[in-house]
Amino acid sequence: MPHFIFKEILSVTMILFAIIDILGAIPVIIQLRQRAGHIESEKASIAVLVLMVSFLFLGDELLSIIGLDISSFAIAGSIVIFIIALEMVLGVNFFKEEAPESVSIVPLAFPLIAGAGTMTTLLSLKSQYQTQNIIVGIILNTMFVYLVLKNVQWLERLFGKTGLHILRKAFGVILLAIAIKLFRSNSGL
């Protein structure tokens, strides 16, 4: 019988909340919505949930089957995040215009929300917390992600065009720093 421990659930939820940083990703989400026309919040949230739970159970095995270690996976994710951040800071599009159906999964659900940092964190949490408590933390974070994605148009109106421009540049620099930190911590530099 699984034991749900509130303290563990709270810890896991807060750790994942900090790593996912959905509030910090709002400018990127708005930019993706403007580019694609809309974001399928349900589809993106389900993809995030499936990715995180799958990686919790199969992450180590999956990476070893394809001959990758977690560091290589994290570095690849950091490069994608780096390019997205450059787009935000420089106002240039490196990625081709995505079809509206695909922007909800790539790059939104993966690697922006459930990216290399989140996946590496899940593997670390697995060694410290009971699986059922991690799953509850994942579900709670996915619900919050859904709420943010569902209300992205309202958030866009709240910030306005100038506010979004400032947020996009500021969070672009923060995203660059996160990408570089993720790259450095996994490359041994």
C-alpha cells in the first residue's frame, strides 16, 4: 500500500515548480502563441504529464538503450533552450514557422516545460522520494501549467505590448543564463 506523505509531496511539488518555471516561461509561451495563432493547452499539458511520468519510470533505461547519458541529454536540451532564448533577445526567428498543431508539443511541452532540467531533476528525485509522492507532485505542477497555458491570452492582455516586449527581453536573458548553466553543469566546463 503506497504511503502518501504530505511533506514529500510538498517538497517534490516545490522543486519541480522551480525547475519548470512556468511563470518565467510566460513570455516564451506568448511568443509561441503569437507565432502559431494558438496553443492547445490540453494537448500540451497532457504531453507534459506523459513525458514526466514516462521519464520518471523509463528515463535511465531509455537513455541507456539509445546510448546516451543524462549529461548528453541535458546538453542537447540546453542548446534548444539557448536558441529559443536568442530568438527572444535578438528578435530573430531561427526555427521555421511551426504549424499550430506542433507548437504545443515541440518546443512548448518539450523542451521548454518538460525539458532536460526537469527530466534530470526527476531522476534525482527518484532516489530521494517515494514514487507515488513524485507522481502527485508531477500532477499538481501539470495542473498549474494547464492553468497558465489556458489563460495565456488574458496574461497577454494584462502585460500589454510594451510589457511583453520588456518581459520577452528580460526572460530571454534569464533563459540564456539557464541554458548556459545547464550546459556547463553537464559538460564539465
